[in-house]
Amino acid sequence: MKPFSLRLVAWEMTRRCNLKCVHCRAGASERVDDNELTFQQGVRLIDEIKEEGTPILIMTGGEPLLRKDFFPLADHAIKSGLRAVIATNGALVTREIAGEIAKVGIPRASVSLDGPTATDHDAFRGVPGAFENSLNGIDFLKSAGVDVQINTTLTRRNRSQLKEMVRLAEKLQAKAFHVFLLVPTGRARDMSGEEMGPQEYEETLLEFYHIGRNTSLETKATCAPQYYRILRQQATKEHIEVNGDTFGLNAHTRGCLGGLSFAFVSHTGDVQPCGYFDEKAGSIKDGGFGRVWRESELLEELRNFKLLEGKCGKCDYVRFCGGCRARAYELTGRRMAEEPYCAYQPPAFTKTGRGLC
């Protein structure tokens, strides 16, 4: 099968982190993993990604700023022609670091905020003072001319604060606000009681749709493929044509991108469909990134929508959604199983007796 066009790569540069987030998919800690990719391996990874096109490279972690060679690697990525951005918790961003981020040419930094107050955010992040430090980091980034994107992970704990989070992002003069729906991997497995059910997902994503229609912020839902069905359903109800003028980039993307236009590279060089999908497609140490992207049997399977099981396989919105493959795999052990937290009942599929639809 011809490989899909590579648009996004997230490189987990390290699993070392200064925070102790309760929902961390990586189970990050203060410890440095001796098997972390070296500087030279990182340079080679960047070069191999560039051979596949000019995707956005998300330099993430852990906390990527804890790598002493972060800026030389970022510089190499940008000079190679990749569109490199940084995903950070913001707590380590000083005025000097923000200046370096701007100087190296990184146009955008995403900063994670999971509550509108210090009490709420710090409870998520596991370290007192995290909220204040992140807000300071955001101010430094903006002063340096770096666009800021706010990322928020939604659970039952904070879903009622969604509008407050948007107001905070607007107050902070962020360029974008992205929500992430909790995926129960890593430490988040211990938060199973806080994961929303199908109807809660539906209601929350519908609320997010209306928020997106009434804010100047660029909005996007990640790990929530159902959103791209909901967007089209609501647009139809409101007689709105779905295009770039009406919905921006949301009109041209789909729900689950794992293995289709997105790849995740772990701190040790393993390639996965996404960071939450804990199954290895290959390793950059065995033939390079491009070989994995083009030849992995796992990725080829994900690209074949005809293999989707249950109602996902019969869904009239499969081109726009696809279901979360990471959630399906985590709950069933089958990567092509139907999305377990979708409330939609496709007309072509009649399902009884399970109560998940």
C-alpha cells in the first residue's frame, strides 16, 4: 500500500520531566533514561523525517527543555526545512529561554494548562506552583514573539471548566486552544474513574463545537475523533458549508491520524502510530524512520479502513473520524476494534445488548 502523506511527527525527545502529572501517558519522571536517543541519533532522525517531506515536527517529552542539546537539535530541524514547534509545560520557560526559542526560529509553543486556577492545575500537574510558573512562561514566550497554543486535557474532573479555560486562553492572548480527551495509558490508567462515558463525550464535544464558533481562537480537538463527525452533523443542521473559510484547518483534517499522516517517535527511537497507542511499528535504529513509515505492517493495517470492526467499519463518517485506535487497543487488545466511547449509531449498523451506543 502506498504510504499516506506525512504531515505531523511528534518526537518524544526525553521522558525526563520536572512535573508529576496524574494523566501522563509516558509515566515521565526526573530520571534520565540511558537509552534515550543521542544527539547524533537525533540529527539522523531529523534528516530521515525530512526525506519524507516537510511535516510539522513537534518536539515534545517529558519536558523537552530538559535536554541540554534541545536548541542545537531544534536549530538543525529548522535549518533542514522542517516546521519545528515545541510542546512544553511552560514551567521552565524563563525570559532567556523564550528568547532562545524565538531566536532559533520556533514559531509556536504549546503549553499545557489543565485548570483555570492554580488549585485545579497544580492538582493535575502534581507540583505546587506549576500554574504560576506556566503563566510566567507564557508571558515570556509572547514577549519574545512566539505564538502560544494552550492544550487542555479534559476529564470528568474539569469538563465543567471548559468555558473558563477558553476565557483564560483568550485572556492570555493565545493563538489557539486545543482540547485533548483523556486516553487511559501510562499513569492515566489510574484515572479510569475520571474518563468520560460516550454520552459525556458527545455533550462535551458538542459544547466545544459551539465554543469554536464563537471565539477568535483557533480550536482543535485531539484524541477525540468523534468531534469531526459532530462538526459535520452540526454544520448540516445549521446549513453551513464545511470548508476552510468556515472551519479553518478542521475542515481539512480527520479524527484519528495515527499512522495515516501522523507518527510518534519515542525517546528510544521506537515508532508508534501515536504516543497513546502503545504498540511498536518499528524502530529508527532498524533501517531508519522512512522505512518504518513506508513499510510497517501495523501502519499499513491502520490505513486500511475496510479492516475497521463493529460500527466503525459501517460508519458513514469513517473518512472524517475513524475512531480512536489507541482507546480501542487499550480496552480490547485489537487495534481495529470499534471506538469504545462513541455514542453515534450509524444507519448501516444495528447494534444491541452492549449499551455503549
